[in-house]
Amino acid sequence: LTEKLQNVFKNLRSKGRLTEEDVKAALKEVKMALLEADVNFKVVKGFIKDVQERAIGQDVMNGLNPGQMVIKIVNEELVSLMGAETTEIQLQPGSAATVIMMAGLQGAGKTTTTAKLAGKFKLKGKKPLLVACDVYRPAAIKQLQINGEKQGVEVFSMGDKVKPADIARAAMEHGAKNGNNIIILDTAGRLHIDEDMMTELQEIKEAVTVHQTILVVDAMTGQDAVNVAGSFHEKIGIDGVIVTKLDGDTRGGAALSIKAVTGRPILYVGMGEKLSDLEQFYPDRMASRILGMGDVLTLIEKAGAELDEEKARKMTEKMKKAQFDYEDYLESMSQMKKMGGLSGVMNMMPGLGGGMGGRKKMPDLDSEENEKRMARMEAMIYSMTPEERRNPDLLNLPRKHRIAKGAGVDISEVNRMVKQFNETRKLMKKLPGLMGGGKKGRFRL
Ligand code: GDP
Ligand code: MG
């Protein structure tokens, strides 16, 4: 998928102008790619239609070329399909405890996720109680007990001879006495959608007040996960979804469809078997994963959608006049990050990237160490006064000491940064053709 989409985008990017036919042709490819990523057919259809309407109706503007515009729209629409923002599990106001029922097929990850959630709630200062309502699967109770112990939370169980609804009822009493403010019911799944399972969940819901029904689905099952979500929502009503096993190699196309099919948000994603492997769901990250991880977003960023054209132009002007100051330096650092670090920028610089051949190879510019160094540099610049930032020549020894203290670094590091800044400034002076006068006149730092 990744490769395919990248080709689409490459084609889009290399074209100067996009006609209506171009948009349609490109979206046809996107459509194929999404279907291959296991996105529900109906969702794909609606999605393509939306993007097409937006793309064709909208003039290409804001300094983007038409291809960049389509990339941007594709990404935005994917994000909005998945809910646009992160959603938390709703806690029940005015109730002593929020009761959460976990539902899902066997092996989806309910028991594991129950314990993972308990850990999250505990970190927030809550006192969760886990309830073993799976009385069918051998060792299910034991599994919950072991996981509960690992998380340091209490597990309530009554063995496997009592009906799940009765266990749930008893657990409410126990939780009330015990001062638990979160009660999570771990229920039994079946291998397939099955009437018994649904009936059992309904009985639990009738026996006790369930505030949140959370469906757990396995991302690896692809399109099936979407059908499962649809059935559960229809039969028992769900409030949110947790998608597990996204640490596998699945693109997670199911995530896109789940929100669209059930209207319920994805709350968390399971990223591994360890009890700490539960992450908040971020629609934007998921969108880029479905489209091929960060590549697409990187493209957009490089394409300049995120870059402020006006700022870049002003900076170019300043650089030409060698008025480059620390404000610009800061700005250039943050833009550099967006463009994939210093080496990414170097590669984009005519005469520096390709033309680097003769000079010694750039050191490992994007290493973790370098990232930390950039962060410290930012801290140092933030420790400067506005005057100092705008007038770099003000920096004398006492000022440098004050900055070092403010940023919590050694004075030698301030000196190093000043030196580096001066070198950059010199470089800017020497390469006026680079800044704006470059091949396409579009270079931005
Ligand atoms: P349940 O039948 O729905 O209760 O599912 P379990 O919680 O017993 O999980 C089934 C299997 O999936 C176990 O081996 C878990 O360790 C595993 N599992 C659950 N969540 C994840 C996840 O996010 N990633 C991975 N790799 N494995 C998971
Ligand atoms: Mg289980």
C-alpha cells in the first residue's frame, strides 16, 4: 500500500497543475489502496466522494501546488472520519463508581485490556476493581487474577459456577463496601458472533448499571473487526472501542471503518502484550499509518503545507541582508524539525545536498543525541531576552552566564551555540542564491 500511495503522490507532486481529471484519476488509486488496507467498501466510497468534492471545488492556494493540496485533503478527511480528536472513557458523574463492561470475541484481548485499563486508572488515582465474569474459558479467572496482581489492583471472582450477571451484581456490593470508584467487568467472548454471548451481556446490563460498554476488537482480523463492531453495537450498544494488536503488521484499516460504521469513537489502541502497552488513540497518527505511516505526513510537511510562507519569505529577506538573529534561528530549528532534521534540509538545498560529494560526509545529523542538542539550543534561546535574540552581538560573558543558568546548561554549551549561530549567519551571507533565488525560488529553511 505504502508504495502504491507514494507513487500516487509522487505523480501528483510532479505535476504543475491538477485538472479535474487528474484529481479523479489520483483518487481512483487512493480508493484501491484503501480497499487493500482493509477499509470498509462503503467507507471508502464516501471518503472518495468527500475528497473529490473538496478537491475539485477548491482552488489551489496558499502557496501549495495542486498535488500538495490533494494530499492535504486526503489526510484531513481520514482524520475527520476517525473522529478528529482523542476521546477519553467517560466517567460517571454523581455515581460512586463508574461501571465499565468489556465486550468482544474470544481472543480479542478483553482480559489483557481490562488489566491495562486498570493500570491507567490507577495512575490517575482511581481505585479499580476487576471482575471475572468469564466463567467458560478455562483459566480465564486465573488470568485476570494474575494480571490484576501485576497491576496491583483487586480482582473479584466467584468461581465458574455462578452466572455472570450474578457475579456482576455481587461485585457492585463488594465494590461499594470496598470504596472502588471504577469497576471493570471482564466478560466471556465466543469465537464468533453468537446469540448466547449477546444474551449474557444483556443480562449483565439488566442486572447492574453499566455506564460504559467498551468493545475490544483485534486489528489483525481486518474487515471482520468492523462487522463484529457493527453487530455488537446493534445488539448491546457500545460506547467506545479499543483496537488491539496494532503492534502487528496490519495497517489498521479497520480503525477507519469502525468509527464510520458504529458512530462510536476508538478510545485506545493495544500495542503489545505487556500491560503497559495501551496507548491513547490519535486519529492523525492512525491516518498516516493507514496511508503508509509517517511518509505521507512528511510529504505534506515537506511540501510546505505546514510551513508559514510569509515567515519563510521574511526570513529569506533578512538572511540576504545578513540580519539573521536568534528569533530566526529558533524558527529555522522548528521548521527544520518538520522537514526531517538537518540532513533532510541539506539534501533539499541545491548545491549542498547533491553537491556535498566533494566535502566530507555529514555526521549523523539526526541522531537522538542531536535531537537532544537541538532541544538544549532551544532552551538557551528561550533564556535570552527579546533584545538579545534580535541583536545577537549583545551577548557578552555575563549575559552568556545568565543564559547558561536559565537553560540549565554549561557555559561551554552556550559558547558552542553562539559559535554555531555565527557560522550559520556567515553561511547565509555566502549563499544568497540559495535563499529564495534557488532553482525554483522556493527554498525555505
Ligand atoms: P480475551 O479472550 O478477549 O480476554 O483476550 P486475552 O486478553 O486473553 O488476549 C488474547 C491474546 O492476545 C493474549 O495472548 C494477549 O497477550 C494477546 N494480546 C492482547 N492485546 C494485545 C496487543 O495489543 N498486542 C499483542 N501483540 N497481543 C495482545
Ligand atoms: Mg478473557
